[in-house]
Amino acid sequence: MPTYMLDGDRSVTITAGPFRAAAMSTAGSADVVLVPTGRAVHSIAPRPGLLVVPRLSDAAVLRVVPIGATEFAVGASIGLTVEREAAGGEPERVVIGPIDVAGLRHRDLLLVEPAGDRIVVGSVAVVREAELTDVAAATRAAARAAENASPSTAPSRELAIAVDASASMAARYRDGAVGAVIEMIAGLDALVPKGSTLPVALVDQRVDWQSEADPSLIVPALRSLPDRRTLGSTADFRGVAAPPASDGRTRVLVCVTDEPSAVSTPGAHTVLLLARSAATVAGVDTAATVIEPIVDGAHIPERLGAAPAEFRAVVESLLRGLAAAGEEVSA
């Protein structure tokens, strides 16, 4: 049986005739829906997760949707198989995925088009999936769910991270708070289609862009950073100039710090690792995303999974802040 694996923006052709499309999900159940791009196309759904198209009369999109839920669950990935049973010949199969769909209400995966005695099967969009940590993937899922309610909050620009490397932040490196925030920002950055990775800089009196371009490889070493590097006396975010995005536009900068004055950095959104009462006194509790370092004895990495309401609120605050910073950058 000829089997074609689709990735990126590839397309293949199979023999024209009846075909079926089946979806497999890693979390929850998924159905396949045929969405015509022109005239109506007849299809049959013998059971959930399986769609049969007796004859493809016009172009259509194969869409996956969650069964019994508004959105796909955290951790959900979808694989879609299109199979053409050729009469008197070998069957043909096209496979795409698994594709991360966590937090989405649907995802369009394949475009099928009649072409004489063939059917063209191609991916609707580039589907190379970024490898994300659990925290990053959960953040992306939460952001997708928030976007379903308010599409205007979706990040439209690539991001860069500038982390305060002054001495006051030593405890936040050691307790994993800095690493957890970087993972969350990586999850949001993964929402923006791009061809480059997420730059991370350590900032004190100088700006030190890290040579390792994958944040997931940077994070494990951050807990020991205060033991390997002399931390500065202050962090000057005004001197941070992020490298250009893959589309040539200016990136939105995310500053991670415990210093309230950093909130005024132009074209940036600040994640403030500080007690909310202190942020309120400084008058920056609404302008920044404030994450309290310790709540009831629990540090930030411990609370990410144990306090879903707090996690969701942080993600929504980040989305609002990034949207505002994006408008400032483009103004």
C-alpha cells in the first residue's frame, strides 16, 4: 500500500474515486468534517471520527473538531489519514500528523481537490510542530482557549525575552521561576507562524544574547546561573535591541524582572516577579503581568499545574500585555 506522509506545505496526488478520512486523537475524541470551498460535496459519516466521500465533485477542506467538548483538551494531538480504496489496484494512503490542537475549537488540516483522474491532497497550512515543554504546551493551549473567546488578543508578532540578571533575581533563578516564565513565553511565541526560534538575553549592565536558540535547552541550566555568573547590580532594559523577526519586523520584547521601573520599557511587556501588594504600591499592578514568587509556601513552578485559575489568569494577562506592546511597536 503506497503511503504518503505530509509535512510542511507538501501535497501529493492519489487516484480519483471514493475515499475515507479517519481522525485519531491522543486526548479525547475527534471528528472529521468536510468543509466545501465552492459547491457542496456529498459525504457520509458512518461513525464519529470517520468520514466517507463517495465522489469529490469540488474542492473541500478536511477539518477536525472535538467530540463532546467545546475545545480540544490539553495534550490533544490529531493524526488524520486519507485512504483511497482503488478498485483492482493497491489502496493509497495519505497521513498527516500528529498535530497539536490543544485549546482549539477546530483545525483545518487538508485541502482535497479534484484534478481529472487524480485527487490532490495537500496541507492547508504549514504544519511543522514546534517541540514544546509541558509548561509551554499548556500555555499555548490556554492561550488558544482565550483566543476563542477574544481573537483580538492573539499574538501577531514574534517575541524575544530579556531576563533580569541582577543580584536581586538570584532567588528567582534558583527556585525555577525564571525558567517557568521562559517556558510560558515560548508557548505564546509558538502561536505565531515563523521560521526562527525565540531569542533570550540575560540583562544587567550589559545585554548578553544566549547562543542557544532553543529556550527548552536554556531553562535547565538557569537554576545554577547565580553560581556560574556574577550577577550585576541592576538591569538596564533600555539598551536591549532584539534581533529582527523572521519576517523582518520588530519583535515584541518580554522583560522578566523583579524591578517595577522596568514596566515603562517602550515596546515591551513586563513580567514582574513580585508580591502583588508591592506592585500595587509601585502603581504597576495593572500595566504588568504580576506573578507572585511564593504563595502559601509554593513557588511558581509548583503552582503552574496545581492552580489552574491562577495559570489561566497569568496567560490572559500576558496576551493582553503582548497585544498592547505589539500595537506600540507598530505605531
